[in-house]
Amino acid sequence: MRILGIDPSSVATGYGIVQSDGNDSQVLAYGAIKPSRKAALPIRLLEIKTGLERLISAYNPEEIAIENPFFGLNIKTAITLGQVRGAVLVAVASASLPLFEYSPREIKKAVTGYGQAEKTQVGIMIRALLRIDDDAMEEDASDALACAFCHLNTRLAKKNLEEMKI
């Protein structure tokens, strides 16, 4: 199974592509789509959408996992993040791929075992779990990989439960 994990942001939308055969996981790509900060919001949204469409075309993921925004953001930030998520959702819908959403707490728990983990802890654990030797990995990319990892674990757990029902 090939998963594209996405951590949406208007500044740097993180992405991580992980492939798993159920026993072993391999990272195919990770990084961040960084629209020009000087560009108007509609142009930045287009850059995010286009960047995701290119990734989807290049890596052919089977499913997409996205981090839900967390609550408590100020209104302006929440509205902007909602618009970024809209651009992401349009890119995913254009590819007719299934989309799965996870809260930051679910992702942190899947990666670190603790839903209140700090971003640095998530980054350290995701690099260890996926055997990535890149201490300079950006938080946006590690968050996206963590989202993909969370989804893979969820899918594998469901599959194992289904197989146990004989």
C-alpha cells in the first residue's frame, strides 16, 4: 500500500510518501510545498494544489491521509488553514483517491505512544521508525510522514482484525 501523508499549511504544506507491504515500510519521498510568501493567497493555494497533483501523478498513492487542523487557532489562521485544506481536498478529489483524516493527537499517539508529544519528539520518532537519516528534516515533512505512518498503522490494524474474524 502506498500512502501520501499531508500536513497542510499556507507557508509550507508538508508531504510524505510511504509504501508498505504490511511487514516493512519504505519512504519514497518527503518534503514541503512552499508557495511564495509574497504571492496573494489564491496564487499560494494554486501552487499547493498543483504541487500535490504533481506528487500524486508521480507516485500514484493508493490513499491519502491528512492531518485535521487543531482547534484553538485564531480566526484568521483557522480561515486560511481551511482554504489550504480546500486546495488539498480539490487535488485529492481530482485524482479520485480515498481521503482519511487524523487529529494531531491520533498522529502523535501512533508515532510516539503519547498524544501530547512535542513536535520534536514526533520528528525524532518518525525518523527512527522509518529509518530516515536526516537530522535536518523539516517539521512539515516529518508531520506529513507521521500522518502517513498513522494511517498505515490504522489500515494494518483493521486488516489484522478482519483476518482474525474467521
